[in-house]
Amino acid sequence: MNGAPAKRSLDELSSLGLVSDRDLKLVEAVDGGKAEGVKLAEVCVGEVYSVKQDALVAEVAGRMADDTLGSAVVEDDRGHVIGIVTAVDLCRVLSTMLKA
């Protein structure tokens, strides 16, 4: 897993941000391997690119490429986070299409 949406609480419907494995590794490196006192809000990316579950793959991939984004949070019609689509996921789609 490359990242996960971060929420203020389990009851919160929308995401606070996105934390990646890279973010966590950076905290460990800077803090000497101890991330015990670091709050998630201090680590995660606050401005998250989010898309609806029925968004077109081409549009999402284009925006991610244009803005050099590694992932997008996927939400349902009520704004609930239901997943994350990553650049790797989009490469898999492209690979499948090219093999067809």
C-alpha cells in the first residue's frame, strides 16, 4: 500500500489528508526512527485530489499527470472515501489496454 486517507476521527466522512509510505519514512528519518509523538495531521498532505467513483479514467490520469500527483482519493456520491487510485493502478490499466 502506497498511502491511506487520513481522517480527523472515525466518524468523519471526508478525508483530512493523505499520508503516504514516503511521508512516514521521512518522519522516521528526521526523528531518528521514532514517530511516536508526531500527529498524522503534521505529516499528511492536506490538499487531496479527490474524484467521484464514476470519474473517467482518462480524466483522472490526465489530471494526475498534469499536476504530477501520485494518487487520488475516490469518494462515493455522499462524499465517503471508498478508496485510492494510484499512478501504479493507472499504469496497470494502460498495460492491460495495450496488451488487448
